[in-house]
Amino acid sequence: MKRCHFYYLLIIALLFVSCRKDNHNSDNTGYILRDEVVFSRHNIRSPLSAPGSDLDRVTPYDWVNWGVGTAHLTARGARIEQKMGEWFREDLNRENHDMYASLNADNTLIYSNVKQRTIRTAENFLVGFGKDLQVYHLPQDDDGMDPLFHPAYTVMDDNLERRIIAEMNEIGGVAGTADEPYKGIWAAVEKISDEIRYMEDVISFKESPYAEENQLEHLPLKEMSIILAKGEEPGMTGDYKLVNSIADAVVLQYYETGMAFGKDISLNDMRRIGKVKTVYDEVIFTTPATAILISNPLVKKIKEEICDTTRKFTFFCGHDSNIASITSALRMKLPSTVNAVEFSSPIGSKIVFQIYEKDNSEFVNVNLVYASVYQLQEMQEISTSNPPVILPIDFDGLSRNADGFYNMEDVIQRFDETIAEFESLAR
């Protein structure tokens, strides 16, 4: 078996130090790194909505000129990913120089979804990583998805649909009814109503063409439909879908400009907008049955890579929906983020499975690794002297040893349990 003002600046510096791998909970003494399996979200992209959509009409302002096509990796996203690749190169050299030096096409896999933003992210990671390797992906169709990364339901029936909707409603703590099937989801949305109203002020919604044409004071929150179908990823139509799209675009613009439509906004206030998107992702991608069903191809593939004795480094590049469903299905507890707008899987973030060997036994450490919002906005170097944020990811119900590592057998058992749960649901 084979083998995550002065006082203000001081606080930020301390946060960086506290998040460095060599200062966090694990004691690496005597442990030899044998393998890393990395699952990455793509880096900064342009919004998913094309020009001329409702996104253009919900604000009187012009969105930033992204300089790329719809939902494509931006130049800033490409450069930041190169810097992340440089950090991984430095970090692997620090952990195990012989392992990094020996990486080649036979023992390394760089595998991306077919979207432009994921392929370009993986390619730019390789530029910084310093290895002359190819990014594996299926023939590119920017409207399509590689089945490995496609968070789609492989089965669906009436019983599953009822269970999934009930689990989505549980997020808001209220059961659905015949008249209000999404009552709990709306209750979850109600809890972030202040954040949505704040976002309206940021985009000046009242002065927008959309508001004027529809005679609205606020973004509407009345219509919703949840889409659950075999072969399709979980979806939502209606008002909250639009609200989520706005939040997504405002956050991306903040990365690109450090502002929102020329307005100076603090990180804490921008996190309020990030929370709007977090609730959407929780509803759509993280409920138990959904997470198990839509993550199964990746859960099996990640396990395969962890257990492959010939592989030394694996890098997958997909989406935040993948991270949300994988971690939920495996009952991994994503940490609350620091120095980030998003609450769980910041742009370009990576789940890093590190496999160590000590005394003929194998151990696993898992971290969430991402560039801080300041590194993104200021295009800072990312290196061992200015590292990304590194936060430990825990497995619910599993215990670390005295040195802060999980036993490999326990982690693989969790993968096997999750795969078995899928097979039970898919019968």
C-alpha cells in the first residue's frame, strides 16, 4: 500500500506562521514523505454568466474587464497558480528532495477536467512546479465534462429525490411540506438575508436596469426549483440561483481589483458576500446522499492513487463542487478559513493528502492549502518564506496518533465505507 498599521500587519504575519506546515499539529520527526495526492480547485476565473445575461443587468456599474472568455482562467489566476506550483516544488524538496528529483512521466499524474479553466490551471501549476510533464485530459469540449469530475447523479428515483430534498431542508432546520417543499432551504437563505441586503448595497441594485424594469426594491427571493436528474449534476433554478451568481462575480472581481465597483470593502465585509455562496454550495453539493452519489468516481480514483505503489505525485484539477462533495462524502471536516473570502474551499485551494512512512508503517496527513487573499490581490511570491495558508483537515470519527498523523489503514477504511455507501444507494 502506498503510501493540507503595525498591529494589523503583525496579526497577519502571525496567522501565516501559524498555518505553515512545519509549525502545525504534526511532528514529522522520523517520518519520510513517500507520496502526495493533490486535489485542486481551478484558480481565478471570469464569471460563469456570459455578457448580456441578468448578471449585467443587476447593477448600474460595469463589471471588470476580465480579458478572457466566459468562465475562463484569468491572467491573474494563471500567474498565481504558477506561484503555487513553485511553492509545491520548494516544499517537496524540503520534505524529500530525492522524491521530487525522481518525479517523471512514469510516476507522476497531472489530470484535469476538460474545462479551459481547469486545463490552464494545471498547465500553469506545472510551469511553477518545474517538471516537463503533460496535463492529461480528455479531448476538450468547454461545454462538456470529464465523467471523473462531473458531479452528476448516476442514479435517481422518487425515493432518492425525496431523501435528498429532505436533507437539503435540514440545512435550514425546517422540514418541507406539500405546499412548501423547499421550506428548510428558504429558512437557510433567510439566515443570510442581511448578507444579501449588504450585497445589494455593494452592487447598487436599486439603481440597476433589472430593478427598474421589474419595479423591485430588493433582489427577489420567492421562486425556486431544485433539479435532480440521472446524468445531471444537482441544480437550482430561480431567484436564489441568480443571487448566488452575483455573489460569485463580486468575489471574483474583488480578487482582480481589490474592490467592488471602485468601492473599498474590507475582507470581513467581503466574507459576508462569500457566505451567500457558501450556503448555496452547502445546499446543492454537501448533503449526505448527494455528496456520496456525485463524488463516487473521484473518491474511487483518489483512493486508487493513494494505494498505487508506482505513483509518487498526483495532481487533479477540478472544481469547488468536487471539493465540497468529496470532503462531505468522506466525512472530512473542512476548517474555517482565514485570510480568505470563501468559508471552505477558496479559489485555487487544494486538498493535499500526504503519505508518510515510519518504521514500516504508513500514515496520512491531510491539509487544505490555498493562497491568501493578500497573495492573490498583490500577486505576492508564494514560497517557504511566504507560504500559502495551510490548515489541517480532520476526518470525523478518526483519531490521529501522538505525532498528529492518521493511520493509513483507517483512512483507506473510510474510503471503502464511502464507496460501499454509494453502492447501497445505487441499488
